[in-house]
Amino acid sequence: MMKSTLSLTRGIASFLLLLPRPLALGIVAVVIGFVAFGAFGAFRVYSYTQNDPTFCRSCHTMEKAWDRWATSEHSKVNCHSCHEASPVASFEQVVKYAVNQPDDVSKHALVNDEACKTCHESGNGKWKQIADTAGHQVHVEDQNLNCLKCHSVTLHRFAPPEKICLACHGDQTVKTTAMAERYCLDCHNFLRENSPLRPQRQDCLKCHEAQTQKEVHWPTTAPMQFQCAQCHQPHKAETSPVATCQSCHTEQQTKGKHAVSAHTTTSCSTCHKPHEWKVTQRETCTTCHQNKVEHNAPATCNTCHSFRQ
């Protein structure tokens, strides 16, 4: 093949040398022009089919996909930046639509995880970076879930719908009535970096400190400084405050004034103000023991009445 091409090239060169110089140069210029024009045309066709989203829109079935893409977070991203297909598969798709004129869009040029990572694990601040975030560490790195499992479950809509978590975590519905309508990501901070996905105290306080009716007072001297979830577990059936406290304080009701029958049937939070817990005011006791309002005032009741022994 190479010898034939070389022979043809020598033959053409010999023929041109026999012609008058101006004519030979003219022929060479025309040939170069045709080659350049053909190359330019081929480049334009390639660029249009690979880099111009309007090529995808030229199929009548793509109008819905186009409209949703044009109003999405990815409206400035070229189709082929996400949707990849081999040249053969692309050509077959074009022939199929040109010949059959289908009314529905069939699956083609699927999006793989690497296409997502090109932007979202690139370090480019233009895009949300997810490599070190709590939710993606659990679901992508640890469980190897495909990005589209949660994102783009509907055409060109990339924000996960509120109920998408229940597709896998159907047994984790919120049992606490007041929180039943909360979105999973309101508590589970998916995009927080270098952190566990389970809610931290700051996630809880973000809402509860903003609600005046459920304002949380948590003094720096409060005895319990652990995570809220150690007592509050909204995914489990609601339990009484007594049962929640006694899961740790197993012997309290057998000692001192805790063992008094009137106290054993009373909710812990009747006397112990949630999140403060230490009883420091006489009024806590005299609310029930009203006949003792003036008794040994102003000393606090636990000066004489021990609840520990």
C-alpha cells in the first residue's frame, strides 16, 4: 500500500514538472484549496455534532429534554460533556432517528460517574465539590453507589427529590410527630466536609434555637455535653422522658428522695429542666410542695433533703 502511494505521488510530481510553472502552481493551489475546504467542512460537522447542543435538539423527541436542560444547573454544560457514546453508537442513533422517526427517546449516551467527577471532584470552585463531604463519603466511596441513583432520577433534574432517601432507607421514617415533615437533609448535612453524616449538635440547634417556642437552653455548665441523639432519637418510636433518662440513670429511683413513690411516677423533666438538669431553685420543689414555700427559706431544698442517698 505504501509503495503504491509513493509511486502515485512520484507520478503526479513528474507530471507537474512537465507543465509550465504557472499552470503547475495553479493546479497545486486548487488541490490544496479543495483539501483545506474539505478539512474545514469536516471540522464544522464534527464540532456541530459533538459540541453544539442544538444538534441534539434537532430530533423532535428531544424537546422536553432540551427545555429541562436549558433551565437546569447544567444549562451551560455541553451535552457530550456528560453524555458519552462511541462514534459507532452515535452514528447508529442518528440513522435510527432519520429512518424510523420514533416518537419516544430511547436510552442512549448514558452518563457514567466519571463524567460527574470531572467537575464535582475537580477542585474547581465553580462546581460543588463532593469528594470529602459526609454524604458522598458514605454513599459513593463506602457503598459505591452510582451518582444517578439519587441525582437525576427524573429527566435533567439533578437535585435529589425529598423522598429519594426512603427508596433505600424506608425503615428510617421519622416517628417524632413534630419532625415528621422535615426533609432528611435538614438534619443529615450531606455536604458538610470531613464530618459524620449523623446529625451533630449544631445541626439540631440550627433549628431549635431559631424556634422561640422550642428554644434550647444549654448552659456551658450543664452536666451532659454529648450529642443530642443520645437522648433524642426521632427515627424510633417516641418514648417517655422517664424511660429515656433511665436508660443511663438506672439506679436513681432507688436512692434518696428519688425513691419516694410520688417522685417515681413523675416525669424526670417535671423537676429537671431539660438541658440544664441541675435543680438550683426552691420553686422547682415548691411548685408541688406548696405548703413548704416558707419552710427553711431561702435555702434550696437539697441542702437538707438528699436525692442521692
